[in-house]
Amino acid sequence: MMTLTINGKNHEAADGLTIVTLLESLGFGNKPVVVELNAEALSPSEFERRLNDRDKLELITIAAGG
């Protein structure tokens, strides 16, 4: 098990988890989302990256409206 910080809160996760798998488990599977990993903004092509213990993520969903 590893500990991730997601939007400022600690979460326990399985070792070897990818960003795609994490997003799916959090209900963001097909939704547009911006991911920042350890203060680095990622493009969707980088979402196959494996996460490591103590990684810090910021997840921002994109929603239409005004």
C-alpha cells in the first residue's frame, strides 16, 4: 500500500496504481480533468504513469457553465 495526497487529503492506494486507474476509481473515468502531479501539470497522454508512495496530486474537473 502507498499513501497519496489528493487535493490536500491523504488517501491509501494499491502499489503500482496508474493515474488512469486512480481517476477511474474516483469516478473521473470519462470526465475532462486536469491533473497536477508533484507540482507538474500533466497532459492526458501522461496519465499512464505509475504513481509512487507520497506523490501529491491536484485533480481539477472541467465543467461547463457560468
